[in-house]
Amino acid sequence: MENKNFFAHQTSIIGDKAVIGAGTKIWCWVQIMDGAIVGNNCLIGNNCYIEQGVVIGNNVKIKNNIALYEGVICEDDVFLGPNCVFTNVFNPRAFISRKDQFLPTIVKKGATIGANSTIICGNTIGEYSFVGAGSVVTKDVPSFAIVFGNPARIQGYVCECGNKISFDNGRSVCTECRKEYFKKDQLIEKNK
């Protein structure tokens, strides 16, 4: 790998054709396959696997024991809690190849996925949303939504800074960072 400007623990295995950004830290027992793309200043915890075709943005934290399979895209500033699981096909069978049926999963900018959550393929996790620990996500998660449970359901909303927000007549101002939000149905918009 040319211009190695990232840290990789001696036990990690990184394909020669993987792209790893500057300042990224890759810890023990990580395998990153050829064709995977990892952005700048990421943290990849122990015992992770990143398959070809996975795209990781900048400043992403991938905690321990996570496998990211082809079709997973994590935009910038995403947090993946320990042991969260991503699928890539609805009906896997060991004896039937279904690689042509892989469905993409997109985790949008600033989203958090809690420990031990399962993300069923083909869904989008919205910007700055928060998936609670142990949840099973079976459908798209709107931006700024807090979801948890099995199946995960909207339980509230969260600010870009991570503070829970409440709406009064469709408007909310974060008590921590003072950002303003507007809600119409389940669509949240941040005041620019």
C-alpha cells in the first residue's frame, strides 16, 4: 500500500487495493478487503471486517466486532456501536448464491447506531438520527429521529449535537446548542 499515512495494528490485514485515508487508526484483528474505501481520521476497533464495495466516509467510528458487507455506505461522522450487525440480502442460503440480490444500506452523515443493533439491508438511516442499543431496523429511519425496539419505531427526535429535542407547535430549539428545528409530520428540518 503506497503512501501509508494511517496507523494499522500489526495483526490487521489490509488488501493492497483498499483505500485508507490519512489519520485513520485500525486496531487489532481487523480485515479490510481490496476495493473497500475508508476515509480520513476514522477509528476501526478490534475484530472488524470490511468487505469490498464498502464505503466509509471521514471521521467515522466503527467500534469492536462489526462486519460491514458489500453495499454498506457510511457517510461522514457516523458512529457504529460495538457488535452492531448489517445484513446484505433478505433470504440468505448457504447453497444458493444471491450476490445479485444484495441491497444497499446507507447510513447518512452524523447518524449513531447503538451497540448490538441489527440493520436489515435496503434501508437508509437518516442524518443525525439515533438508533438505540439492541434495536432491529426494518425500514428507513428519518433524519433526526430516535428509534429503538424490535422492530425499531420512532420514539422521539434528537438534535445534531445529540441532545433530545421536543416540539411545540412544530418548532424546537435545542437546550444545549440552540439550533432550531421545524417538524411537519415526521420530516424534521434544521433552520439554516
